[in-house]
Amino acid sequence: MSSLIRVEWTLVSKTRLTVARPCGRCGHLRQFASTNKFRLNANGSRLDAWLIYACQSCGHRWNREVMKRTPVSAVLPDLLSALQANDQGLAQTLAADPACRPSSPHEPSDFELQRRVVPSKGKVAGRAAVLCIRNPGRVPVRLDRVLSTGLRLPRRDIKRLVTQGVLMVTGGSRNAFRKALPPHLELMINTGERGLIDALFAGCSKSSG
């Protein structure tokens, strides 16, 4: 029995999502991008929150409503802390949420991977690893492309590893590799190939928890 290897990749978009809307300063339809900052206003025991956007042509600000007259007692402490701290992950998630977009944005496809090794107490027979892929900003990209980028392998090799059962989506099917990556997904990697394990660890930082 050997220790279970657990690696986490988080996708970070290189292109900001934008929203097309009339600009009060330019007087024309412009692209607005999130500044990853929030504006909060407390009125008694109720809270208003907005995600701040900026015109990409002139910088004019527009506040997109996140919550309106919400009882402070009903706001989860972690959410309130994230709003107060201008949490970038929360801002990106809200900007990418299709239900919250005032109009269709220009979808980004360029991304980078933040990698870390997560301690695990699990034990498995043979050599295995769990790869957790997080996509909080909902970057529109297929799973096979993410794996091709992260493992530095051409897509044909990713397809071969899937066919051989080396790469398996936890609780999913092989079709998942050809579909857009969801906000969270886990894969089991069963392999004795040293090169694949090395690629999995490449660029990883260590996590204490």
C-alpha cells in the first residue's frame, strides 16, 4: 500500500469577462469588465452589495447589483468576509455566473493553472493519484485541453490514456473529456509511468491543509 497522491489545479482566466452596455460617459455601447472589487452599503440591519465594473474605453464605473436589502443576519459569515476583502475568486465567480450576466460576454479561452499538492491520508494499492480541477471562473474550455496543457501532452495522448483507463473521471464517463469543464471535477490517475507523475507535480506548491 502507498500514500494517495492528491494534486489540485485551479484555472485562472487570462482574459477578463466583459459585458456590453451603454456607457454614461462615452455615450455609446461599450465593453465593461469587472474590477474584482465590491461596494457595500449597510442600511440599519440590511446590506446592499454591488460588483464594480469599469468601461474598457474610458474607465467609467458601473455597479452591478449582487444583493439588495438583505438582512445582515442572513448573509453567511464567509460570504460577508469575502465581500469586505474584495475576494478575487468570488468576484470572478459572480462575473462568470450566467444567471447574473446582464448580457452575453466575450468568453475567454486562455487560461493558466495554479497548482498545489494537497496532503492526503488515503492509502491505495499501486501507484495512483487524484487530480482535483477547479474552475471557479467557469472558463469555457474542454477537459481534454486542460489535461493536455497541464500534463504537457498532445490531445491524442490524452485520448489514449483515457482509452487505456489511465485517466478516469470520478463518477463520470469518457464523454466528460470532450465536454466543457464544470466548476469542480476529480480524476483518478492510475499509472506507473514516471513521466506522467512528474508532469502532474510540475509547478506545484505545497499546501499545509
